[in-house]
Amino acid sequence: MSCVYFHLNAQNKMSSNQALTIKQQQIVTISAFTAKGNQQSLNTAVNDGLDAGLTINEVREIMAQLYAYAGFPRSLNALNTLLAVQKEREQRGVKDEVGKEAITSFNGKSRLEFGTEVQTYLIGKPASGAVYLFAPVIDTFLKEHLFADIFGRDILDYQSREIVTISALASLSGTEPQLKGHLMVGKNIGLTENQLRAIANVLNTQIGWAEGNVVNKILDQIFNNAAINNPIQNLPDCSYSSSDTLMPKGNKVTNNNFTGTVWLYMLTADTTFNTTIGNVTFEPGARTNWHYHPGGQILIITNGTGYYQEKGKPIQLLNKGDVVKCLPNVEHWHGASPNCVLNHIAISTNTQKGNVVWKQPVTNEEYYNIK
């Protein structure tokens, strides 16, 4: 056995049958940055989405839908960013698929009738509430425009549209009731808990801890932490923050060997004992790239909750007090869980044998598509 764990349940691993596709992951980031109005990050997200196979019309549809949730200004700004990205990519010789045009069919029904059917299908029952009686025009707008005119367009299926909406609402402030409603809709139309938590994980790692955390907290309420054998559903509600370290956080890591926000404080680099020792703090969702140490490595978990995985083996859950010993040249990664900071002391041993060898990033699919 290449790695030894102390008071760590080696059977405690995540299981997931379904996760988001690469395209769906890109829908999350495009939607979130559109809602936030962050055009610089949206530019990158759009490029990534097109590289992942989203069509121009699919991205355009995401941004058009979000005018109903984030407002016309942010929708229009996002569409201008998409236009600029498309032109820039054309200049570089990149030919993106435009995709099919939207078709809207109400199947011979009025907009109100069709929108009511769509809304009822998504919610699972007829919509009701005091606000609709107080302001009937809102009920009409929702049915005729949102659920008929917008959701009736066939470019995006209902699950994709809910991923768009959930990602946007999580990225706005003061929208928790609506976010909970749409998470319930997502569950009702077939998005699994793992898929919904995957949205939170993408938000955690690509947008911000707060955005992913609000989704996870609502999902905890919806699913009531029912699955006792799944650490991704049983993670503690962490009150521990990145400022609660035993030692200084040090400096923010700015190289490309990590995903998310990571802090490093070097304690010592000793040539007599051939070791380097550092205090590493991972913000929620942050992790290393795949890598290995020619001389081996020891991790001492000092606070928080995180993950460790060796190539070809299940992910292991890390808690305060765990110690991980890895033999030389064993490729692995480690980092924080989606909703909690991880702090550990990293000891690189036998450094005379060579420096750490960095490999490819741990993808979102690897992080939460647990086998």
C-alpha cells in the first residue's frame, strides 16, 4: 500500500453516478459571470464554453434568458462580450459552430395556456402563492413570457435552463427564496443531487466560495443529508475559515499548479535533513494539480475538511488530525472540500532526490464525478 492513513476511514469515499457534462459546467460559469456583470471573467468563460462545444446560439440563448433574472443591462453587456469573443476568435481562424435557430411552438395553445403547462410541469404542481393574488400581473408575466416565450424556445432543454437559472441566482444577492425554488425545480425535472451539488462545486471553484456555499446549504435542507455514505453530502457546515490557521497564511499562490485560492507559508527548507516544510491553506474547492514527489511527502491535517486521491484510487476524506504518508513517485492530488477550508502542513522528504513534478490540473469532473 503506497499511502498510509491514521484515524482516517479509508472506506469513506464519495460515490456519484451522474455529474455535469463539460458543456453543463461551462453553462454554470457563463451564467454566473453574466449575472455578476463581470465581463473580463465572462470573456474567458465564453471562450472556454465555445472550446467545450457550446454553439454560438446556445451561449446567446443563455444570455438572453438571463435578462429575466439579472436584467436587460447585464444581458446586453454579456451579449456584447459574446459578440467580441466571436469576432476575436474568427480573426484567429477559429470557426465556431453557430448552431440551430430557436423554434417556439405553443402547440396550438395560447401563450397563457402553454406557459401554465410548462410552469406546472417544472414545479410539479400548479403555482400558487399570496404574491400572485396580490399582484396578478406578475403571474401573467411569468406564465406568458418567462415560461412560454423564453422556456418555450427549443435551443436549451429544461434541465439546461434550470442550470442557467440556478447559477445566476446563486451569483446574485438576496435571491435565496428563488434559488431554493429553482433547486427544487431542478430536482423535480431529473437533476440528481450529485448534479445539483456539482453546480455548487463549479461555483465554488470558478466563481467564489459564497456562491457555491449558498447552493450547498439549500441542498442540505432539501435532501436533509440523507445519504450517510457519501462525504460530499455529509460535509460539516464549516465555521472554520482560512484566517483560523495555526501559523501565518503567508502569500497567495499565483502559479498554475493549483486550482482555486491557495495560500503558502514556508516554514523551513533544510539541507541537513533534506526536507521542506510549508503551511498550506486551501480555500473551499481549491486543490493542487496532479503531482508527485521523487522523495515522498507527508501531509498533516491541522484544520478543516479536504480530499486526497492517488491516481487510479478512490478519493479519501481528510479531517483534522489525519496524517497521510505517500511513497516517492506516487502521483496524487489534495485540497479542500467544496464547502470547507483545508489547512495542512506539507513536508517534502528526501529533497535531494529531486523537486516536485507537476502534472495536469484536477478537472471539475475528476473532483466531483466520483467513481
